[in-house]
Amino acid sequence: MINLVKAEFYKLHRNKTFWVVTGTVTGFSSLLHLLVIYDWWLLSGTDFDQAGLSELNALSPFTLPLFFHLIVSTLAGYFISTEFSQSGVIKNQLLSGNKRSQIYLAKLLVFSLSSILAVIVIPVLTAIIVVNLTGYSEIFSPSAVMYLERVYSLFTLHFLCFTSIVLLIAMVTEDSGRTILFTLLLSVVMFAVEKLSSAPMIRFVYEHTFFYQFSHVFKASMAKGEVLTSILIGAVTFTVITTSGIYLFNRKEIN
């Protein structure tokens, strides 16, 4: 398993799409934070505003599925899908005595970490750096740090659910274009359900999905019961999707 993970990291390191995505996100995130801090982009009414962290408003786009799906699906399309469509590498991994479940989990681990780096780590780090360089470091009070620790811990858990379902889509479609398209459709459908659904049953089901939690966890305050519910939703969803992915990969024909 360790050798499989090392191999995936090696392929990621040599993947040009990964470096283009991380470089683009770093530049774009830095620009957004500067625009917000100097009031060149008047972004207000965000969850960060309500938490007293308006200088971090530029983090808001990176918390929206309709935005970050472009980053994650691009990584999946040009790092994962191409390998499933050209199964020579996977076939060699199988012939080397590796279990399919280990291969799948290694890909999920490295893909998830690369996505977390692009969507969470880089935007947060650039926010901290830009805020400190522009003289607003006083906003990082103990309560603000606790808020950020809580929301990003929960957000990362639910983000793992998203990366696991994108990996599943990439494995099934075996095509970079279709991976991006189906991921976008999923995000659009869930966005439509959130904005347009009025049926109590549908609303109840939606509020117990990781898509709902993406925005819910950024509330200025959450009760202990809400935090536990959020953790339970994320843990169960991730387990179910990952188990389903392993099951489908075990049944997949590899020539």
C-alpha cells in the first residue's frame, strides 16, 4: 500500500495539470484577497462577515461547490480519468500483486490530498499571508482562530465526500470531459435543490447531505448537536461512497 501511495505521489508530481491548477489557484487567491482587503471588490454578507472576519471574504468562492468543482474535476479529469481509460498502469499494478481495494484507496488518498491543497490549503495560506502583509493580523484573535479551526475541520470532512464521489465518476466515465461535465451537473442539481425545493421531505433529505453542510458549517456559531450531526453525515457519506467505489472497481473489467 505504501509503495502504491508513493507511486501516486510520483505521478502527481509529474502531472502538468496539477502544477497549472496549483499555480493558478495561488495567483487567483492572492489577487482576490488583495481586492477584498483594499475594497476594490466589495464583497459583503458572507459567513466570514458574520464571524467578524470580513478581511477573509475572498475565501467565500472557494467554499462554493459550483466554483471549486472546476478545480477538483479538472484534477480528476487529467490525473485520474486518463489512467482509467489507459488501463496499462492499473493492469501492471494488479500484476504486481496489489489488491484492487489498495489501488483504489491509494488513488483516493493522493487525489483527495491534491484537491485539499488546491481548494483549502492554498486559499487559507494566501489569506493568512496577505492579511499579515497588509497589516490586519489583529483579526486572528483566539475566538477567530477557533472559528476557523472548527469550520475548516468540518468543511474538509465534507470535501472528502466530494472528492470521493468525483473519483467514482472519473472511474465510471473514463474520460476527462465527461468527468468534468457530470461533476458540474451534480453540483448544478444540488444547487437547484437547495434554491428551488419547497417540499418538506426533499428539504429534510437535502439538509442531511454533505452539499448542505458545505455552507452550514460556516455559521458563526454551531451547537454541539449540530457539530456532531455534521460529523456523522460526513463520516457515513464518505464511508458509503468509498465502499461503493471499491465495489465497482473490483467489478471493473481491465484489459
